[in-house]
Amino acid sequence: MKVAETRRQTVIQTESLQFFYDSYHALKNINLKFEEQKITALIGPSGCGKSTFLRTINRMNDLIPGVRTEGAIWIGDENITDTSIDPVELRKKVGMVFQHASVFPFSIYENIAYGPRIHGENNKTVLDNIVEENLRSAALWDEVKDQLHQSATGLSGGQQQRLTIARTLATKPSILLMDEPTSALDPISTAKVEELIQTLKAQYTIVIVTHNMQQAARISDFTAFFLNGEVKEYGQTDKIFNEPVFSETKDYIAGKFG
């Protein structure tokens, strides 16, 4: 490993993380570290705990009745599982992009301005700058700059997903969580979103759930293979894909199950 890489800060760390849906033990003793300005892919068969784990990082699972978390999730020096942590404030720092683009039925401009507005920003010049800055960050500005006040629902699927990413960036998170962000997109739109994700890692720590093995291999620095609620294997992506330690990892990557 290069010397510069060893100096990177651990942004997220889980310690003996357990998660339960009522009596169902969904996550079992998860111990992972995520480095700043790196992309980590979470892979594994359906129902193995990837998305559940992702949602623990910004406590989206709190919205589900009957859930329980044990262990710790450290973001910086805060254990965000502590009940004293405000989930709303947490989600400003830990942005989430879902499988299907979730644009609001407003204009493109208002989709981006929405988050800053609800956090008290009403200065038009400031909002104009926020909208342009984040549309540029999402590689969308040149495509929509002349239609900012038209409905966001008229955009293509790929544009809507990039708009969703731009809206997430507008609240200035330091961490981006992405749950299958390209699974509903065509290959051209997928390539644009992947290119965007790789650009964004210069500023953000990114954790992405994907069923697309080629995507994980293309864009991630680290990969965690989940199986039956556990992390079966974790390491640098090229090692996981080319020299997996466990036969289950090798078989999953080869498409033998999942």
C-alpha cells in the first residue's frame, strides 16, 4: 500500500454491529472501516443485508417499527447509534441516493433549492449559486441550464438520477450512500452516473450497494461481500475479484449463485 494511502482518515467505522427486525437477526457482528475519498461497494445476493447495513449508517431503519440496533457506528468521534444523536442532522451529513430517482414534482431549480430552504436559506442569490454549483457537480448543468424552471419529471431517467444526486449534495454531506443507483437505468445513463460517482470521490466518502459485479469492479476501491447477514470478505476490490480468500466469494463473483 502506498504511504499516502495509509494516512487516509477512517470516516465510518462499525464495531460489533448487530441489527434486528423484531426477532429476525439481519446483521451479525459487522466490523468495517471506510476511508475518506474512497468508494466501497457492498455486494452479495438478495436478502443478505447490504441495503439494511447501508441504511444503518444514516439511521433510515429507525423509520421501521420493531427494529433494534446493537454495537456502534462511529462517524468521526460520534457513535451515531446513540439516542442523543438527531437523525435529521445526521442525514444532512450522510446523504442517501436510492435505486429509483426520487425527484420532487417541482421545477429542476426547486428540487435543488428544497433542502437549503428547509434549513433556513432563503436568499435568492445564494440559492441560485447553490443550484448551479450542485448541478455542475452532478454533471447536469449544461444539459438543463435553460430549463431550470421546468418540471423535473420531464427529464430522462438518467438525468433524474443525477438531479437526485445534485439535490443530495446541496445539503453539503461528507458521506454519500447509494443503494443500486443505476439498476433502473440504460447502459448510457449508467455510464454517466458511474463517471459522476468516480468524480465525486475527490470530495466524498461513498458507499454503494450494487448487484452489478462489473460495476463494482469498475468504480470501487474496496469491496465488502455480504452473505447471510455477515461480512464474509472485505478488502481492496482487485484482491476481492482476482484473489478471493473464500470459495463463496469466488462463486458469487462468478455468478454461480445470487
